[in-house]
Amino acid sequence: MKLLSSLSEIPELQSDNVHIRDKEEFLQKINKMIKDGHNKLQIVTDFDHTLTRHHLDNGNIVLTSFGMFRECPSIPQHYKDEDNRLSGIYKPIECDPVMSIEEKTQHMIDWYVAAHAMLKGVKFPRNELMDSAHRMVECFRKGVPDMIEWSKVHEVPVLVFSAGLGESVLAALKAANFLLPNVKVVSNFLALDENDYIVGIEGEVIHTYNKNETAIKHTEYYEMVKQRGNVLLMGDNIGDAGMAEGMERRDVVLKVGFLNQNAEGNLRNYLNKFDIVLVHEPSVHAVNAILKLIL
């Protein structure tokens, strides 16, 4: 076990797009994780534009989990049109650097209620969604396969915590061979009738700003991590910074934020919530560099 004396020992943290809020505190958190080892560690990550990239090298925006569903050929055009209309209204609000979290939360609830209402009566495109998932394999951030493999070898639990569509998240993880025994998903899952028509969402709706104790408690994952107080957290939205709030034991939470849009306006807000912010970063190489130190 070798503790770090300086962050300069991690080359992946030296790039211009890497912003660390408090370097001394960051170093202390990493050293605490190194000292405690992988047996005390868990990884909690968002899915959309966190495990996946925000855009590909050709500039195309990567589909979200709801986007994967929307692009299935059998989904009615009226659903797609309304979904695009709602995104046009609420996505700018979600990324607004000035609006308060409290005000944003109500807008996000309105968005999710409207989006979920649209799903009712649509036939679930099971096979088409799997086809879409296979096309998503190239959309994961560079280094994610290495991160998942590291977690498998060291038996470190990984929670993919998504306010998106759970069926899409599971399909994408399965297509990429990331759906391993140590990888669990907490998300919005569809309620279906006997003919595979959607009747609603199971349980309480998870949105961007309630990804915390409410959603995690009483899950299989919650039981897996009771003795793992060190959390490496990854997200691309300010609300993601609170994903570990529902953990019974939290000794150290190292929060990694991916800032994909409006970097100039949002960087300060992100640094208020995350320990480290990676701006327009297509990989998880910085995260992997930290994990490799935790033996």
C-alpha cells in the first residue's frame, strides 16, 4: 500500500480540462480509499452521458436511455414528436446555470410526469430495444470496459443509478457484457400488461433530483454495500452529486462530475457539488487511474 504525497503522481489529473475543487481534500480522500482498500469501496454511477459519452467523435449526440426507446421503429410518431417537444422545453431548464435546485426540481417532476403519461398504451418494443442497445456499445466512454473489469476482479459493487428508462439501461449494459453479478441497476422500470402494453412506471418515479435514499433503500444493492463506506461517485448532472445520500454508511465520497454542456456557465456550480470536474471528457481514464491505486 503506497499513499500519495501529491496529486502530480497521477498523470491523468494533469490535463487542462481537469478541475479539482480542493486539491488537499481530494488527496486526503484518495489516500483514505487507498488505505482502506477495495473491500471498503463501492462505485455509484449515473448512466446517460456518464457511463455513456455525451457525443461521439463525429459530433453526434449519444442517445439517452429514453432516446433508445424513442428510436425503436414501432414507436408511434406522435410519441416521438411530443417527446422532442418536451425535451425542447425542459432540457434547457435542467442545464440552466442560474436556476435554483428547488425550482429545477419542480420542472423535472413536471417533465417526468408528462413523459411517463405518454408511454401509456404504447406496446413495449422488446426486440427492437435490444437492437438499439447493440448500437450503443460504441457509445460508452473510453475506459469503461476496464473499469467494469476492475470492479469484477476485485468484487467491488457497482450501482448504475439512473433517472432514465431502466429497460434501456439494462439492455445497453447487457449488450456491452457489463451486466455482471456485482453490477446492479436502480432506475425507472415499466409496468406492462399481459400483452406487453405499457400501463405506467413501477414504484416511485426517480428523477434527476431525488436520486438518493428513497430510491436505494430496500434494494438488493443496499444490502450489498452496508459495510462499504467509501464511495466513488460519477455523474453528469448536479443532482447526481447526491446519489450516495441514501447509503447507511458513508466514510468518504469522492465525487466525479462530467460537464458536457455550457462549461463556462456551469463549471462553478459543478465544482460546488463535485470534488473533480472533467470538462468535455470522452473517457473515464482519470477514474481508472484512481481505482488502480486501490488494492
